[in-house]
Amino acid sequence: MVVQFVNPLSKVKTSFKFSNLWDDKDDFLGLVVNTRQLPIDGNPMYRFTKRLGLLKSKLKSLHHQHTSHITSYVIEAKTRWTAI
């Protein structure tokens, strides 16, 4: 799913890409809830885009934390597979 929004300060379209792998992680729902509960002042659209931007950076961090070095995970899984 790609949600595009316009940053009111820069007028540059940026996209929010959601990966279905994230919702399998234990800390995903807590991350979304915590981001949604942050107190942000402004009109509803500004609050939505600000929260979406904050969530995007947190999800990118979660993604790098769980999927970095994916090649080594594949090699390790292949080794275990052949050993079995």
C-alpha cells in the first residue's frame, strides 16, 4: 500500500510504503499505538501527516533492525536446510 501526502512546508510529494512483514513483528502494534497517541497540535490533516511521518521513520528503523543482513540469513537457512 502506498499513501502519498504533501508536506505543507516543502510541497514535495513523499510516499509512505507499508510492508506486510511489519505487522508480524511483536512491537509493530505498540509502535503504531504510541505514535498515534502522541500529542500534536494543529489541524486534523497536519496531525495526520505529522504522525504518518513519525511512524514512517520508526517503521524504517524497525525494518532495518529486523531485515538487515538478509543475505546472511538466507545463507544460514540454506545451510540448515541442507543439513536436515
